Amino acid sequence: MATARLPTLALTAFFAFAGTGCLPRERIEPFPPMSMSAATGLVNSNIDRIPATLRAAGSVDGYVTLDDGRRRSFHLDGTMFYLAPSYLRFDLKRLGDTQLLFGSDLERYWFYSKEDGRYQCGRHGVEDDLSSDIPVKPSELMEALGLTPIPTGAGVQRIVDDYQQVLFLGWDDKRGTTRLEKEYWLDRYPPQLIGRVVFRDADGAVEMESWLDEYERLGSAGPWLPRVMVAEWPKAQARMRFRIRRWTVVPEVGPGGVQFAVPRECKGR
């Protein structure tokens, strides 16, 4: 189905946004709903513009709850490297010293906390590998930042005032019922990208929820990327706010780069 023609007011708002990067929502009308394929295609084509490894630098504050029940609050400097599909290094430092580290490659993911002084490791797609000591899965950080494509052809959508929600259902073998697994809330305002991501468990409770804001374009023809990400993991009792000062492309960092090297503590697991 073709995308509905945008009214003159919406087009004017879009060009104003493109020129300034910001326009108050109360001054514009939301864009008309699109077909689900058009909406997901818009998001995924934006992700396709990412040319190589991305680097994001900024400040990170929030808290994690460790396996002994202690809540650890933090306000740290954050540097993240990301290369599709699943290479990640998110290093949170204080005065140059790593306090928390999240990492991932094609097969494994890992988490390090200076307070514990040890690495926790797991393998993608192996549910039993998920240690209770890992408050946040690195793969969820990638999706929380809207950096991974939205699956196509298997969801349903719902239109609400400010968002076009793309919802994905899964089958629960134990209960013999369908369940809501993921929600991508696409803004009906320019640049019409992901404003919220929600992952739910088998009972429908929120496992991870993120909010994305202040999108800016990388270069003259690059992707639109969020400058603010707030994510919460209610079950893991963790929260993170990443305020990004700058996004850059670092093509010299590839899959074999030291940024994505598997820690020796995780090799062979």
C-alpha cells in the first residue's frame, strides 16, 4: 500500500526540522499513518546508511543491581563502539578507569564490573547461558539505541496519537498461547524513527524499555542517530541514561579490532 500523501503543514514541519534538527511537537500535526512495511522500511533504510563502525561518546548515569542485591549508582564517562550485526563495546569509566564494561561479538557477550573484579560471559541464543549476574544483555543495548533493523513481515501494528506501534507476537510452547514479545514505537513526527522500544516476558511484564530522543543526522547523507537514550530493566533493577555528545564513524575499527576482542576470561566458554 502506498504511503499517504503528507499534508502541506507536515511537509513544512519536516523541512523546518531538517534545517534545525528540532521543532516542538505542539506546533505540528503528526504525519498520517503509513503501511507497516513503509514504516519499518523507513527505519531500516536509515540503519542501512550506517557505513561502518560507529563510535559514541558521552555521559552515562543510572544504576545496576548486582547479584548480592546491592544497587550500584553511577555517573560515568561512556564510550561505545558498534558494528553490525552484533559487535559492541560499551566502556563506562571514571577518571580513565573502567567501572563497567559490556561487550559482544558474533558468538559471545560479556559483562565486567570493577566492584566484583570479574567477567560474566554468555553465548547469543543460549538462554541457559544467561547468568543472573549480568544485569543488562549487550544485545539489548544495541536494540535500546535503535541500531538494529526491525524484523519485517511478521508483526502487526497499532496507531496511537503520537506513535505508530509495530508489535511482534511469539508462541509460548508451555502455555500454548501467543504472547506479545517486542514493541517498536515509531514517532509520527520527523524524522519518524524509533522513539521507544519495549521487550516483554512470557507474562507480559516489561523486561526492557528504552526511550530515544534528540535525533541528529550524521554528516550530510548519513543516518539519523539519537543523542539521548534512557533505558530501564525493571526485572533486573537497572536503569541507564546515555547522553551522547558526539557520534563518529571509525572505519578503521573492524570485527578483528581490539575494541571487540573477547576477554580471555570468556574464551572457550
